[in-house]
Amino acid sequence: MTATEGSVEKTSEKIKYRSYIPEEIEAKVTEVLNKADFSVVPSFEAGLNSESYKKDYITANNISDITKKAAVDKAKEKGLNYLAIGVLDVGREDVDAATGSKKVYVSFTGYVLDLKGKFSKRVASIGPVQYSGLGENPTVAKINALNNAATAASKDLVDQLRVKQAL
């Protein structure tokens, strides 16, 4: 941040990507889906290659059609009816003006594919949506933001699936 002649200019640092699949997020998403009576198969059990997702996102800030197609084919091969794909993007920490606590924003984009036919169909979708978390330090704020995003986004996807099932 620089100040010149009474104005303040904020500059962002270079974008860095770190990709991982935290157990806490998977646990939170699974908790919401299980409470909604959906059974969750872990990605490793379905034979999905999370490394492809990481490489795609780091190099292109998106998931390639090749990676998505491979995941759909593998999920169908394993007999799964649905495939959920989500991307959580963590922003840099800030200070919450109201509380003085560290604040982190997380952007979530995701969808659920119905795999039961010849072609997969997107039956639920969300995002990009911003969620935030507060904490005494950046790590706590980030964990809270990720948990808030995982919980709220999963509930939204479940609500959309319930509406589809009711039709």
C-alpha cells in the first residue's frame, strides 16, 4: 500500500496458488450431504485423480474439459449416479473494520452432475459466491472461511437437488 498526496493506493501481491484437499472441508461437505440423506463416496475410492484438478487450476485458473471428462468417465465406470465438483479460492487476509480481527474471503464455484444417462447433466450449480471468516490470526480466519463456504455451498446444492427430486 502506498500513500501519495492524500490518496491511498492498494496494490495486490503476485498471485500464488497452493492447491490441497483439506480433510476439514471434505468432512464439512460430507456432514451436510449425509444429513440430507446423500451417501458420499470419497474421491480416492472413486478413483478420481485430484492431481489433474490441481495442475489445471494452477496453470489455467480453471479445470480443463479433459480433466472433467476423465472424472465423469471414472465415476460412471464405478457406478456412481452423481459427481460433485467444487473449487474454493482463498483470498488474502485483511482486517475486519468492525472487530479488528483477521478476515479472509473464500470464493466458491461448484456443481453437481447427474451421471445416469448417456451424457452427464448439470443438475445443481452455485457460484461464484463469496464467503468470509474471522479469526484471531490469518490461519483461523482461513479455516473459518473455508468451513463457512463448504457448509453454505453444500446446503445450497442440496436444496437445488431436493427441488429437482420433487419435480
